[in-house]
Amino acid sequence: KSQRFLFPFKDEDNYTIMTVLKCYDDTFQRKNFLPVTRWRVKHTLQRYCMAVPGEKKLSLFNLQELAAYPEAPVILTDSLEIAALNQAKIKPEKLIFTSFICDDGHYDQVDWKPLKGRQLYLLVTNYSGRTFEEACLKAGKLADYLKKFQSVELLFVRVPVWYRPLPVLHSIQELISAYKTAPPQPYKEDIRILTPEEFETIRETAEQRIDIPPEAWWKTERERLALSPQASTDILEVTNMNRLDYILWPFLVRGKGTLLYASKGIGKSALAHSIAACLSSRQKRRLFIENSWGASKGNFDSYKVLYLDFENQPNEHQDFLKRMCRKYWHTEKNETEKDAKNFLWKNMPEIGLSGINFTLPENHQKLLDLLDKAENEGESNHPVDVLIIDTYHEFTSLSDEVNTHRGLRELLRILSERNLATLILNHAKASDSQKMSGYNIIKESFAYVMKLRREGEQSRPLSEPITVSFDAVRTGWLGREQTVFKIYQPESPGRWHLYSPERSATEERNRIRDYYINVEKFGKEETAKLLGTSPASLYRDVKDAD
């Protein structure tokens, strides 16, 4: 019943000295790798295959290629499957994939000499049920060994891979169907080469995330209840533990941070004001009229948004309220005031909280005090659901960058423990509108990194299209469906629209609905809640006024 695959280990002369046999064990549902070598046995002329390694140190995989092309760059991975699969796609004179086999952590069993003096990259990727955080830690141990005991210097290639959380499955055929519908996909925008210093940054982040106990910050109250004794027999409830608690589908999630960056003047504050209005409204209107991005249904009639503004003056804020917010609220004055009361805008310079680096540990409490106070502003006894910071540049005063980046990760962890979503705005570099200051390190701390851009002059009317894309997506629908699209505001005041959308609002809603119901196995009630609508509305045409 087992599937078998062979990985031949050859010497420099192309002679097979060991073969690794991969067996899939149906009984224990796991892969096993067995080293097989041939041995002479006394009193016989035959050689016998035995599931043991050779007497000498274990050779590297693709050793013949390493010897034949000493100038070729090398990618080292701890997966024989990845090395074999990728080497079959590229000529060894251009790039060599190598791997190894040894007891877990016993890297001294391997002969690493062929890697010395090579242009070497260590592949950091998640596979076979391993999380990316676990992959970072394991790669770090190997890198430490190679540097300390083998004097091998290397760079890192980061390739995070998205695996869709499996729904409740009732047969092997359902499993195969689910895999084919949404196979693992690398986050293409997140693939890049890391220096040792940059790798240490993501390694530290991985250590922090790994150390979080099972009852961690990202679980909603509903998910915690699913683990209670009363609910322990309910399989569907336990399944929900893996589901994201969206506030604004598909990029604001409880317990996670989102970064939005763009050049000055492009319209990120305008969009952030519209996001705040969309969330604070008791009407569940879509953020962009032609797609389903919008507020999900929560425990209150609306979400409470705390907007810390370091950039815009009160008159600019009032202008945004008129042009960007009111079309998301009810039109009657009394109803408008009810919609607006959970949009808590704070002029940070005016209240004496500018010029502070809030990411430093000694200043965290100042931010937490603002969140505690906001609980009884607007709708009383309603904690803040979403924190918006405009912008990171002023929030940190861009001082002491190393400690700032470390402090940011710790602050985001604290905010996640409060079970709120965080949206931080940031400026792109003046010299490179495609990047921001501290880009490579900052983006590691966020679940989503969203970018706005325009060709040519940035400060143009919002009636001219703005391109929306994502530099990093760690999880959720956007990990499966990373699309680039354009938005604009054809009328001011008015709501945002998609520019030349591929599908109508109804077609887009139907596509999302069918995915969650048929693939993720959501019920109609749960899908409707996710998209901020009713179960019956899932099957009606979408109107612009919705």
C-alpha cells in the first residue's frame, strides 16, 4: 500500500553509494526516509541491501554536479524532494540544488566540505505540515552549525508557501478534491534573498510566534468556547479554530496587523478614512462598490475605530469626513451621528502626543491608555476593534531604527493580545515609490502589506485610478487570490469604485460565496456573516446601494 520513491546519492564519479527510499506509511500517515546501502556478507559472493547508511560521513545529494560545476551557485535545502524536483527543471551549470540526510539535528554526520568556498544559499520554506516559523528555526540551527563548525558562509532564500486549512472531510476523494481546488502556492511577492542580518530578524519573529501558547491571542471568543468541555464533541466548532476572524474582509483580521504604504499625496489617508467610515457605519456597505470587500458582522451593530492622526489637521479631517466618509453612513442627520460616533479621530499633536517613539517599550503604555480610554468613548463599554495609525513615520519619529523595529514587533504582539486589528499607514521612499523606509524589516511584522501606486505624478485627483497590490500576504483569501486592481472615486463626495472591473459585483460575490461554501465548507450563515450580509442576500443580485 505504500508509495515509494528513490533518491540516489552518487559520488564524484557518478557511482551510487547510497539510495534513500521514501515510503509513505498509510497506517501512521507519515513519510519515512530510509538510507539503503549494499554490503558484502561473509561466506557469500552476493551483496545485500540494508537500511543503514555507509561507514563514512554521509555525502551530499547531487554531489556529482557539485564536483562537475565548481562555479555554479548552490541552493541547500533539508528536503530531498525539493532538491530533486527543482534540479530536474534547471541545468546544473546554472544552479545546483543539494540536500542531505542525517539524524535530526546531527549535522556532524554529513560531509560538508564540497560546500566550502561556494556561492551558497540556504532555502527557508515550509512544507510537509511544517509552519514557516518552524522552518525558520530549523534553518537557523543548520546555519549556526555550518558557520560555527564548518566555516561555511551563506545567504538565505525565503520562500513562504500558503497551505489552505483543510475543512471537515469525510472521504479520501474529498481530500483529493480539496487539494486540487486549492493546491499549496508560494507567496511569489514574498520570495527574496536575505542577508544573515535580515534572516536573524525573521528568526526572532518566528521565535516569538512559536513561543505563544496554544490558547493564544489570535483566537476569538467563539474559538475559545469551541475548546470548552461542552463544545468538545462538536467537530464543526473545533474546525472554526483555524478560521480567521475578519473585521473588514479580506485584509483586516483580529489579532493581526496590516500595513498600507504609498507615496505622499496619493490618497492613503483618504482611503483610511473611508475604511474607518465603512467599519463604524451600522450599514454593512462595501468599501469598493464592485467587489465584496467590506465589514463583516460582529457582536455590535458597528465596529469601533480609533484613528491616531499625526499627519492631517482638523480642517483636512473635516474635508475627509465630507468627501470620503458620509456616503458610507446613513443620510438622516440623527442616523449619521450614530454611524459617526464609533469613528474616534485623535489629532495627536493637539493632545500633546507627537514626537514620541511609541514602539519603544517605555512608551507602549501611552498607546494602551488611549485604547482603554476609547472603550467608553462613542458607544460605551465597546472596546476598540480597529486601531489606525497615520503614519508610521510620525508614530515612531524614525529614531533608533534597530530598537524601533524590535519594539514594533513587541507592540504588535501586545495589540494582538487585545484581539483588535491594526492598520498602519506609511510613506514610500521619495527615491523609490515602490519601497518604504525600513521596508525589508518592517514588512516581516505584518500579516498583510498593501501598496497604493500611480504612474508619474502622485498628487492627482482621486478621480484618477490608483493601483492596489499586496507585497506580502501571510494567510486567508488574499493568499489564494492575490490580485492587482485599480480604484478611484468618480464623484466627490462619493464611495470608492473599482476601475474597469473584470466582473460585476454580483459575479464577484457569487465566486467568493461558492468558494467558502463548496471548498471551505462554510455554512450559509457563516458565509453571510463573513461578507456582512444575510443568507438570503447571498443569492440575490448585488445593488450599488448595498
